Amino acid sequence: MKQSQKITIGVLIIVAALASLMVFGFGGNTGYQMTITEILAKGPELEGKYLLVEGAMVPGSVQWDGRKIELRFTVTDGENQMPVLYNDVAPDNFEYPDTQIILKGKYDAVSNTFLADKVETRCPSTYEAVEPQKSDK
């Protein structure tokens, strides 16, 4: 086999590997983005599907069990509430007022609980722009 043929085959293998990464690797578990109301309405239909949901934390709903490393809380979309189970420590900004919670995981229709494998926070008041000060000129 000639050197140019070996190079061509090597380049084709690399291109095929990169193409498969782009199609299968980066698509990953992005899941379906849904509201809490939609999840509760569809219930068992969503069993086993990877979901992304955003809501506000219900104040006073946080329960932490350090022995089990288990965090339980409730989120709301303004219409409905849904309990969440997360087996990890709480993310930063978790218990601030007006915290928006972004959840990734699966919905368990039997227990009516969202089983989160990723919990992120977005706190709007933390990231608001600072108003410029007015000068007395």
C-alpha cells in the first residue's frame, strides 16, 4: 500500500470519527424542555425520558439529609408545584429569595417526584445591571 493511500485512509477515519462525535456525542442528554404543568399533565407518558424544567423554589420546602446526601425541595411554575429529589449537595445561591431552579433529570410518575441528576440556580437579583450614578454637574 502506498504512503498516499495510508494517509487518505487515516484522514477518512478521523473525519468519520469527528462526524460521529458531532452527531452522537454532543447531542447527549439534552432532554425535552417542559414546564411543571406540562410534566404533571403528561405524567406516565414521560416515564424514562430525560427532561429539562425550570421553576421557582417554594420557600420553606428544602429538606437536607446529610447522612443520605439527599436534598428534597419543591419547585413551582406559578400554577403547579412538583417535589424534587436530588442526591447531591445544593448548588450556590440555592436558598436566596427569588431563586430560579433549573433541573435536569427524569420524572417518576408513581411518586409524582422529579428525580434530578443536575440542579442549577439562576438568581436574577444577583445579575441585574448596576445603574450608573448621576453626577451633580
